[in-house]
Amino acid sequence: MHFMLLIFVALLCLVVWGFFHSNPEGVPQGWLLVLNAAIVVFATLAGAAIGYLLYRDASVVKAGEKGLATYLGIMAGGTTALVLMIAGGLVRNLLVFPISKRAPIDPRP
């Protein structure tokens, strides 16, 4: 079980790093900040809600196994948050700020 949590933490770090390092260039920074915050908040709240609902369900069904219910809630809620953050980043880069709507970037340093 600890190995799975370690894998989850590694995936969490990679997804969060990738989300912020794939910010589109040549877009209004204010809108980008608002959109990034909205995606992160939505993904976190949705993951927490799903994790809590699964924890509550699992703890009722298996009353003596609170540890397993907690593990299930963390993994399912966390996975939901990761998937929503990845999907939000794709929507941000492909639909909200497509390449055709970005300002040209000066290649000089």
C-alpha cells in the first residue's frame, strides 16, 4: 500500500509540474492566472468531494476497515484531481488559448 502512495505522490508532482510548465506563451497573463487558479481549485474540490464520498461509502460497508476506506478515498479523489488537472491544461492550451490566438514570441533572448 505504501508503494502505491509513493507512486501517487510522484504522479502528483509530475502533473502539477507539467501543468504549470506548459503555460502558453503570448497570452494575457491575467487571464492565464485566473484560468489556472480556476482549474486547480475545481480539480482539488472535485477530487476532495469524490474522495470523501468514496471514503464515506467504504467506511459504512466495511466498518472495521477504516484504513482501507481512507486509502480508497485518497487514491480515488487524488486520481480524479489529477485527471481533471490534465484535462484542464489541455482545454487551456488547445481551446481557450489556441496557437492561432497567441501573440508572436520574439526568439531573441
